[in-house]
Amino acid sequence: MKVIPAIDLMDGKVVRLVKGDPKNKTIYSDDPIETAKKWEKAGADLLHIVDLDATLGYGSNLKIIKKIGQKVSVPIQIDGGLRNEDMINEALSFASKAVIGTIAFKKKEILPKILMKHGKDRIVISTDQLNGKIVIEGWKQSTGVELIKGIENFVKLGFSEFLLTSVDRDGTLQGPDLDSLQKSCNIKNTKIIASGGISNLKDTINVKNCGVYGVILGKALYDGKISIEEVRSIA
């Protein structure tokens, strides 16, 4: 199981939101590069960098993300606001992986081209779910597509890696949505990355037992309720 700390960026600062609400925000650092170096030193397998400004239509933190990529040797994946082909190509010019959500549902016709250009190992499909349905546009719009059906459809297109965030658990420390994770991991030819609700080491063990490929560590990590070293010891 890959141990993947999240670095969520808003206005150049490292923040955590509760359930994706920008009004419910905690600022943890004004130095994202130092945060990235800290998690790299602790043993992260991958850094999950989220551009919240791009996600919410406020702006972009891409320059800072590029600098992070230059300063650490651990791979990075970029999530947030990659809503056209050019942005995906730019992200993948320096990042190992790009996470796409909205564009995967609104511009499905370009998916085969993206897959052919970059390969399935560099594209992660974001399947953020609320009440069993996948949501997009910064979690503000429901696609009406059921989570499992959505993942199965993308597998048929040739994709294999999925970031599964349960919106109602994100930033709450209320525990992961194990039911959705288990059902998703049971789908053949998938690598599921779990995100949302992790509060302690037991949660990560439960998530691992579902068969996930990786786990995102967010608020629990920043609040000191869990460490990368601890999770690596059970991963």
C-alpha cells in the first residue's frame, strides 16, 4: 500500500478544508516546499498535490507545484482544475501523474487521446462520491452516475487507477468509507487510492484490508494524529 500525504494549496499556502468547503479552512503552512520536503524525509511514496484554487476557479498554484517538483525526488501527482487537454499535458511535463475528474465526465471524447499519449499509469481518474453518486466541479455538481458503475465504465475504456474520495468524510476524521472502498477494490483491473476520513492507524489498517493500492493522508497527518512512519510500518 502506497503512503501518500496530501498537500492542498490555496493562495500559495498549505491548507485543509472540511468536506471541500473553502469557508471551513485551516492553514497549516505558508511554505509548501518545506512541507513537501518534510513528508519526503518521513518516507512518503508519492506526494498528492491539490490545487484548490484551480479546482474552485479562483486561480492557479501551478508555479509553486512546479517548484515543489524540482525540490523533491519523490514522485508527485497533481489534482485539481485539470479541465482541458493542454493543462493535463503541462502537468505531466513535470509530474508523474495527473488526477482528472470533471473533464473525464464532461469531455469523454478526449479520453482515448489522453490515454494513448500518456499511458494508463500516468492518469488517475478521480471518482469523488457523495451518497454513492460521483460528483464533479469541485464537488458542487452530481453526475448522477453511481460510483461502482462509473469505475467499471472507465475500466472498459482502459483506465486502471482511481482516487476514491468520500466527500462527506473528507477532513472530518470520522473514519473512511470502507463499504465503498471494498466494493471498488473488488472490481477487476483496478488500483484504488483511498481518501477521506482517516483519523488513526487503525483506519489505515482497515483501508489496507480492503485491498487498496494507496492511501491519502490529510488532516490526521497535519494534526499529528498519525505519522507517515507509522503507516509505512503496516503498509
